[in-house]
Amino acid sequence: MVFVSIFADDYLSLVTAEIRPYLENMTKETSKYASNNFKINEYKDQFSSALDDYKKAYVPYNTAPENEEYAVPYNTAVSNLEQITSNLSKLQIKIQDDIKKHNELTTKINNEIIKEKERNQSLLEELSKIESAHSGSSIMISNFKKLYSSNYYTNIGMFVGILGSFYIFYTFSKYPSIFSSNNMSIPKIKTSQT
């Protein structure tokens, strides 16, 4: 089981090392989004100010378009609005590119996660096999210990029986006169023949 936990730790550090660049890149991209949000708010404030200037210059300019005193503030306000609109268009394109990059990065990370899930599934199957083999081997070891103990006691009993048999055989062979005397005779079994 120690091997499995070491293997799991190594695997986790390997997976983290493989995905870390993607996560760091995503963190950098996220900081860009905060920067874009700041720029949007800045352009919003500028647009409000430029729109107020345009409103102030519009009516006098339309009443007397040939008057230079009204034309300069009006043209400046229009120029400022066009510049802000242009900047917003550029920012919009940049944000769309950032979103596209972010989507590509997210797709790569999702693909890596899918690969890791598949690899994890195969490793879990391997782990299950190893654990079942370990469990099976533990049961097998226990069964063999019981079988060994049983055979051990059987062998000891057989050894004692063989020693006893040798002792009895030795005794009968050493003192054959005890059994050959007339006092001891083996009775004959009568069989009836009809």
C-alpha cells in the first residue's frame, strides 16, 4: 500500500507539472482582462466628458457654423469623440482576440483534463487489480498457513505412530516366546459347513 501512495504522489506532481504552464498562462490572461476593464472605465469617463463638450458646442455651432469661435470647440469635441470611438473599437478587437486565445487555452486545458481522466481511470483499474491481488494473496497465505499447520500435526502424528509401530514390532521380535507358548493360543474360528 505504501507503493501505491508513493506512486499516487508522483503521479499528482507529474500532472500538476504538465498543467501548471496552462494555469500560469490563464492567470496572465486574467490580469489582461482586469487591465481591459480598467481601460473600458477610463474610456467611459472620457466619453462622458467629450459628450458633454459636444453637447455644449453643438447648438452654438449649428446656429452659426461660419463663426470660428463656435467651430473650433465643436471640431475639437467631434475629434475627441471619434478618437474615443476609435480606441473603443481597437479595444473591442483586442478583447475579442483575448477571448479567442482564452477559449483556445481553455480547450487545451479541457483536453489535458480528459487525457488525465483517462489515464487516471486506467491507473485506478491497475490499482484495483493490485489491491485485489494483494487481498487474494493474503487469503492464500492464510489458507496455506492453515494447510501447513494441519499437515504438520498430521506428520507428527504419523511419525509417533511409526515409532510406536517399530517399538511394537521390536518387542514382538525380541520376545517371540511369549506368543508361542501353549498358554496363549489363537482361538480358531469355527465355520459351519452345511
